[in-house]
Amino acid sequence: MLFEKVKGWGGQTAYREPILRVASAGDPLWGKLKEVFPSHFMPWELLEGSRSIVVFFLPFSREIIESNQGGYYSSREWAIAYVETNALLYEISKDMLNLLEEHGYKGVIVKPTHNFDEKELLSRWSHRHVGYIAGMGTFGLNNMLITERGCGGRFNSFVTDAPLEPDSRPLGEFCLFKRGGKCKACVERCPVGALRVEGFDRYICYKHCREMDLYFGDLPKTDICGKCITYPCALGIP
């Protein structure tokens, strides 16, 4: 269903092959996530009796990723991909939940974006962290989740009471820098200095993303940048 929906989508955005993984609502990492982000929802807070969390990743085409590699402003192709993919992610989630409901199960969709605390700039439900728990990949220096098809794309997830088989997590790091390498491409490409080896200033980052929203004023909300996810780990594990 996931692959058919992506192939049949009528937008301008082209994708590579999607990835789908499952996490268990009983995974101990949920407790650790709550310790780090106390405001983050737990699966059972979204759906009583939750058993599984389904997360999927739509990787952008090489052409879209390469269009956003240079310059200060995000490319128009990247901006359009953001808008169209948010809509597609929601439609895919609805279709999968409808299928589960036909078999007697319930579920709750968390929208793809803009579900964060605007003061702390922390997500109440991070699809990337859900992806990590589900074994989809590991976090890079850029704070993005690097999957087997890279980090150049978008995630979404939903909670269900269906007893689905959870996936295992990878054993090693996918990020070149975290593997002991010297790659700092994401830091070097941040146009406003928000991303550093020592840490990440989400307020500087979001201010720049808001600037992009004004820049693409003819499009729906596009508080984006994406410069840090268009280099070595954009298309796969480097």
C-alpha cells in the first residue's frame, strides 16, 4: 500500500523507495525519551491500549536533494517537496489506519509537522525519535535520523492497538562523524551557524526557517531549510 500510494501520488515531488518500520509501545526506550523530553507524548497517552507504532520515511529523489545543496535560501524544489510530502504523509497514514480498522483495530495519527511547543521548540511527538526506537536508523551530527536511504526526506508515524511485530535497532552508528571520522559537512553547510559540533541552537535555526517561510510566501507554510541534510548522508549510509 505504501509503495503504491507514493507511486500514484500526482504532485511534482519525486521519491525514492520508502521505508516502513514498527516499534513496540512496550519498548523501554519510551521511558528514556520521557526522561529527556518530559513533554513528549507516550504512545499510551495518545491511544489507550496502544501496542504498536508504525513509522515510515519518504526519501526525496537525488534531484530534489541536489537542488538544495548550495546558497543561502532553500531551493523552490525543496519547498514544494516539503508542502506536498506533508500532505502525502497524512494520506498514507489515513489509508493504513483504515486498513487496520477494517480488521477491528484502532489508531491515532500524529500530523507530520507543526506539532511542537513554540516556546521551547521541542516536538510533542518526534517522528524521528519514533523512527529511532523502531530501528529505522541512527542520529547524525545534524540531529537528523540517518536511514539506509539517508536523511534527505520526511517521516511520519501513527499509534495503533494492533499487535505488530517490532523491528530491531541497528548496532552501529551511521553518521561518519560519530564513527570517528572527520566529516562535518552538515555543520559547514548551516547558513546561519545554528549547527555546531558542540551543540545545536534551535532558536537560530527556527528563525532562519521562518525567514524561508516569508521567502516562499506564495506557498503554504514552508518554515524550512534542509541545508544540513543534503550532503554525505542525504542519500544513504555514508
